[in-house]
Amino acid sequence: MRVLETLGGPADLKQLTGQQLTDLAAEIRDVLVETVSRTGGHLGPNLGMVEITLAMHRVFDSPRDRLVYDTGHQTYVHKLLTGRAGEFGTLRQQGGLSGYPSQAESEHDIVENSHASTSLSYADGLAKAYRLRGEDRHVVALIGDGGLTGGMAWEALNNIATAKDLKLVIIVNDNGRSYSPTVGGLATHLTSLRTNPRYEKILDLIKKNLGRTPYVGPPMYEVLHGVKKGLKDMLAPQGMFEDLGLKYVGPVDGHDRQALEDALRNAKAFGGPVIVHAVTKKGFGYAAAEQDEEDNFHQIRPVHKPRGWTDVFADELVKIGHRRPDVVAITAAMLHPTGLAAFADEFPDRTFDVGIAEQHAVTSAAGLAMGGLHPVVGLYATFLNRAFDQLLLDVALHKCGVTFVLDRAGVTGDDGPSHNGMWDMSILQVVPGLRLAAPRDGKRVQELLNEAVDVADAPTVLRYAKGEVFPDIEAIDRVGQADVLRRSGNDVLLVGIGAMAATAMDVAQRLEAHGFGVTVVDPRWVKPVDPALVELARDFELVATIEDNGRAGGCGTMFAQALRDAGVQTPVRDFGIPQQFLDHAKRAAVLQEIGLTGQELAREITEQLTRQHGEALDEPDTAADRPRNA
């Protein structure tokens, strides 16, 4: 029987021998490779977390002691050790285990976030709460060196450093990566340590002292913190943390479980905030992941990847870059995922990776625009939420020509609620002067990106879906700036927004089969609302908008408001994502569940028209008296 199969929970780890723990680590890596290769997910980060997770659970007592993970995608090992090994094969599958911590799954999970640089703030609040309540509990926050590039992490450290009696241990998982290699001054410091030829000697010295020192106090911390001049001079990060007033332990080999346990036990006994610096390798123990230069198998990539929305954007931006020397690119530690890697290869001096720092990225873009350039900022749609204030007051208020390209917009599926890009088209509606485009297919990505970078006096936004790009849908006519995709009559005006234009075409076909006349339009630019579309709506019995964005404050809401303002009486049905956090599942399954399918939408629109016709029987002067299919 495998060691993993004998574990009922993390408490069982404390009874294992050293050899059993070594065997367990190997078993966990085998399970990770086998399962994640099949289900998809974050393989590299979890391979690098095996020994750290084992040490955390052997030294601390979860769930009494709370373990807080930054981003949360590196908790697969944690799941295996907290009673979920039997369900691990359902990872990221509908109805199965989430790819992130989940309170619904286990009492050992507390923070469900998958946005970076937040763990230290959660941990600060938890530790303060336990102190005020008089509870003898520790909080352990794990954050990567990539997460430390986010300003929020340093805001938290600034406060944690002043609370000398907080039972808080911070583990810095230093692997030199986020999605891509970590960038910035902190990364340079840490890299200089990892590449120092004296590094192994430092590790040996600390291991020996941790192993043979039976007590904690000034003599122990003299060793751990490298106060002696010779050691201190070799450890670049130490002074940075200690200048804040934080105790520092390390560097520790993050794949030496015993050394990690010794470091964590001493940090736990200190009684105040301590940083334990663990140096690890992303993808450790699996050669294919270790040797993958792009992202160490951060996520499993399909062998035969179809051409996606991101690919179309990437190729077109390079073309624009050759034509427009003023165009520059900004990424927040996601060069490859957002499609900016091709631009970076072609124009390295015009590409800026700012780390996991969306707020800084946006305001820096404003500065670049003020300096005469046109920045293109590539983000996941869900991550734009983190920099809304900067977009509003730093970019839009100053009428800066900055183009934001939002990848993974709408329902993204497998990664769960934090990754669905379902808020962007609502929050952006309130930004004065901003123009928002939602391309329906690859050709429109090219067209609208070129139109967006031509706007020099306001922010522009381009948002598109995750995955394979849709087949092109050619227009048959143009009304204002909107494309007319289909026209068979004036019963229903279907406004298909972005990726939902294809769904609108499906709905139209179903409605026409029931005798209704339908016109399908794609606004292309959804903000501001096109006055030509408002006037067009006068001639229809019903307007239905379809968007893969939250209904509250979305494009449908704004279109209905525009009709009211213009005195257009045509009823509007706005279809979109309900304002709720969506469980993880494939995109198609999520859309089915929330009713954004051709069949379900056609049924609801048919019922709406039937109600309108029924109510119109006693009202001869209504729109229902107009000839059908005119």
C-alpha cells in the first residue's frame, strides 16, 4: 500500500518516518503528473511545493493553525494531504475538486482567492483577530517571489512589521518565477543569491545550525539572521526584510524537508512575525517541467493547440508594431498568457513586464502616453478589476491614449469563479470617455485592435474570450458602426455582443423556424452605445441583448437606458451572466447552466413575444399591430 493511501489527514504525517516521508514525496509527484496531465491545471508550481507543504503540515496543526496560500493554484499537494486524495482525479472537473482552495471542500481551506499578493493581508487580519480573541493559534502565509512584486504585499509587510507579538510565519517560496521569470529589483536581489557560488555553503551552514541548536533566543537568531558580518554580507535579501523590522530565516533549501521543518519550528517558537526564505525550483522532480523554458509547465499546454483569440491578437500587434514605432506593450507578469511574447521578441526595448502589479502597469501606461507613446496593456479580464481606480483617474481623467486588451473575457470555465471575466463590461461603463470593443471573431480582433490604437485622446478596451477563436462571421450590412449579420424581419432585434454574436445567430435561426422575423447586429463598439442602433430599435417589437458579462450594469442595461433616454418604447430583454460566483466547469457547461445557449434563449424570447402579443389583443395601437416579418 502506498503511504499516501494510509493518510486520513495532516495529523497522520507526524507519525511517519523519514523514509516514509521521502517515499510519500515521490508518490505525490507521481500523482500530480498523472492527474494534472489528464485534467489540466497547474503542474509546475505544485511539483515545487511538495516538501514545503509536507513541512508546513508537520510543524503546524491545520485547521487550528491557518494556512493561507497566495494565489492558491499551488495547493494540490495540500489537498492530497488533507483528506482529498481519493477525489483528486476529479480535479477541475464539473462537480469535482476545485483547482484552488475551497471552503466548501475542506475545513483546511480558508482563503479561496486566486489573485496574487493578497495572502499577507489575509494573514495579518487573521493573526490580529486570534490575538484579540485570546486564541493560541498560528497563521502561516505562503507567498512566492512573484507575489512579492505586487504592491499590496509590501503594504501588508509594512503593517506586519509593527506588530511584534503576532503569531505569524511568512514563507517566501522563491523559485524565480510567476508565470514567467520574476522581474524587478527584488528579483535581482534573489537571483544574485541563487546564483552565488557560495550559496551551497550558506545552506550547509544553516542546516547544521538549525539541526543542532535546541533552543530559540538571541544566540539562535544570531545564526539564523546572519548578524555576523561574514554571513550577512552574503545574504542579499536579509537586510531588505530586517530593515522593516521583520525576523528573517534563510535561505533554506526548499526541497530539503528536514531543513524546512527545523526552520519552521524555530520560526513558530519565536512568538512574532518571522520570514522563512525557501529557495525552490518550479517543476522540481519532473525533468520535462524543469526543462520547460516558457513557464516550467505552469499549466499543462495541449499538444495540438488550435489557433486562439490570443494568437490572433499577438500576430496583429506585431504588424502594428512594425508600422507604428510609438506603440509599446505592458504586461503584468503574463507575457506568454496574454500574447505579448511575440511583440517582446520583435521589440524587446518596447516591452515592459512590471511583475504582478496591475495598478502600477496602468498608471505607468498613463505616463508612457503622456510621453508621446501609445501603450497596449495586456491583462486577463478578471485582473483589470485590480486597477480600476488607476484606469479611471490616472488614464481616463487625463484623456490618455492607452489600449487595454482583456484576454479570457466572459466565462472561462475550469479555473472557477475568480477567473471568469464577467465584470469588465459593467465596471467600464462608468468610465467617462472610454471606448469598449468586443470582437466576435478573429477578423474583428484585427480590425478593432487597429481602430483602438488609433484613438489618442481616450482609453480604449478590446476584450475577447478564452480558447479557440470562432469562425469569421461576415456582415451583410452596416448600421452606424454596427455590423448587420442577419436580416429576415422586424419582430426581434438581436444584439449579439462579442463572442455571443455566434450564439445570437443560432437564436435567430431557431426563432425564424417558428415564424419570427429577426435581425442580428454586432455593435463592435459597445461603449458608447451607437445612436444608429438606438434608432434602429424603434422598428422592432422586441430588442434582446446577449453578452457574456454580468447582467448588472452590463451592455444590455446601458442599451436599455439609451433607448429610454431617446424615447424609444421598444421593450428590451437583457441576457447575460447572473450576478453570482460560477462554479468551475467547461465553458459550454457553464453557459448551459446559466441559460446562455441558443435553445434556451430562443425559448425565452418566444415566450416574451407571446406575452406581448397576448397583451396587445386589447390594445390596437401597439407595435404588435405592425405587419409581422416586414
